[in-house]
Amino acid sequence: MSKRYIIKFLILIFNISVIVAQPNLSFDYDYAIFRDEGTKVYLELYYSFSPSELLFMKNSVGYEASGKLQLDVINRTSGKTIVAKDFKVPVTIADTSGSGKDFKLTGQINLLLDSGTYLLKMTASDFNDASKINSADEEVQLKVFQDGKLMMSTIELSTGIVKSTDENNLFYKNTLEVTPNPGNLFGNNLSKIFYYLELYNLNKQEIGDKYSVTISIANKDGSEIKSSTKKYDLKSESKVEYGSVDITGLPSNSYQLFIKLLDNNDKELLRAYKYFYIFSSDTNYNNQVLTDIENEPDDAMSMVRFLTYCNQWDVEGLVATTSIHQKNKTAAWRIREIVEAYGKVRDNLAIHEEGYPTAGYLLSLIKEGRADYGMHAVGDTMNSP
């Protein structure tokens, strides 16, 4: 299955309602939050389109297409619209055949805002074909980065970070060119996760003369898979922390990237984390899907994403279970709800590839385990319903 079709409905992970709206244009987005002066906060919004879905028009040097993003930023407290603007991301290629369109067309919007809660209303469309459209809403809380208080930014995930002196580059910051990955999807041709984060108000009283930064990858339940540590001498009150982690060999799944600040006694002072996803064509796929869905929102999001490429699996079961985080209930109803929504877009998915099972077939596979957890729920009389 080609990468562009895997990514095609990735935005569904972030907003399950999109699957019901039946969008016909891929659109991924993410954001990171950084310090500015006083009560201002710097919000970077990243977004991307799949050129394979855009309409290319011939021009004097080749073929041009553009993704368009209509952005409204609304202050939740006052109800006022702070930003209402359209953004255009163009691309020109010499040839529209073959793999010439197999990449992500990525944009970035930099917003300097007062602290507070904002609603980002985004409508993405094909500049040359307004019938291709997608949309998403995201609520963002911006907190003040207090003077003198040890703090860190959120994490930006990237497809690549290089040294740069081009301050006019859209992705330039702090002597680096940081190319965002709005879909947070890695694997196959993206075998490294690049990350960027900023540390603020480093001081000798709290961290000592030396400090460490630990970067680790964990399963979505928090169990650590791999980790590395960087050690630094305290030289300034702020620091840019960036680098990469090799994810070669990790199977298709959702993961967490943790970045932790430790003092000179290896005591953890701060941490940030970010969910990301790996799709690997080398994964030996399991045919039974067990999920403690409703434990937290990302479980439902992962189920949505799974269904967008379930034609690559011989699905034999969708099972709602308990877990250490949800010990006395299961939620097969949520799986049914998502599968029924999948049924509304299944024909659209089948336009691009064969093999998508019917919603009726998937509904017949939904089961649930016992609404119990632990060894006391194991035994001859403890079979699942």
C-alpha cells in the first residue's frame, strides 16, 4: 500500500467526526508552543497536504498546484476572532506522472498570542479545485512562560533538522532549519524521528553546574523501549535541545517520545512528551485487535486510523478489553460506533485500493472480554462472554 493512501485519512486520528463528514482531501496538522516576551506566547501551527490529491495546472515551467488553508483563531474567553486569514502553499513540478507527487506539501504559520485559550478553526482545500475540502477544530491552551521559573516548550516532531543561516526560510529558527511532520507519522522511508524543544530559565540553584536531558521512546502505555542521555555543563539560561532517534525495526503502532530534564543528581525536574505513529511494511501483522478503548481518547483515534488501512490485514477479531488503566469495564459499543462510521466512507476508500471489508463483516467480529482485571479474573469459570 502506497504511503499517500496510508496518510490519506490520518487526520481522522485527531478528530473522529471527520470520518462522518467524508472529506475528500488529506490534511494533517500539529502545533508546538514556545516562549516569547512577557505574557505573549509563540504558537507554531504546522499543516500538510498530499500533492497526489491536488489538481495540477500547467504553467510556463511545469505543473503547479497549491494547498489552501483558511484559519480562524478565536479567543475562547472574549469570543473575538483574533486571526482570520487564508494561507497558500504552492508547489511546481516538471512531471505529474510516476512518483513525482509522492511527498508532503508542508506549511507553517507563526502566531504571537496572549496567554489564554483559543479555538483554531481550519478549513483545508485544493486551491485549483474548491470541491476538495477537509476541516478540523482544535482547542489550544497557551500558558505564560514565567520569568525565572524553570520551564520547557512543547515538542516539535520533524522529518529533518539541519544547520542553516537562511533566516528567510519558513522553517528557520535558532540557526536551524526544522522541517515539521504535521502527521507525526514515521516508518519506511522515515527511519529517524527528529525532535526540537527549548529549555528556559536554567539556573544553578535548581539544576547545579551540570544537567542532563534524557530522550526515550515508549509504548503508548508508557513502558520504555529505548533511551539515551545527553550531559551538559550549565552555560546559559536557555537551551535548544534537538536531535534524532533511530526507529528502525519498530513495528507499526502508536508510541510516545519523552524528553526529560534532570539535575546534576539525576533527579527529574521537567518532562514533555509527544505521541507519534509508525507504519512499517515489514511488520508481521496480528489478525486479532485487542483494545482497552475508552481508557483515553487516543485508543479511539488509533481504531479510526487502523480502519483506514484495514484492507492490508486479515482481520479476525476486534475485541474490547480491560487494562491496568481501565480495570472494571469494556467498551465494545465504542468500536461499533467507529465501525459504523467507517461504513459511511468505505466506498470512498475502495476507490483507491481493493480489499476493504464491509462494515457488516467487521461488526460481526466485535467481541468483549470480561469486565474485570488481574489474576483473580483468570480460571475455569472466568471465560469471556
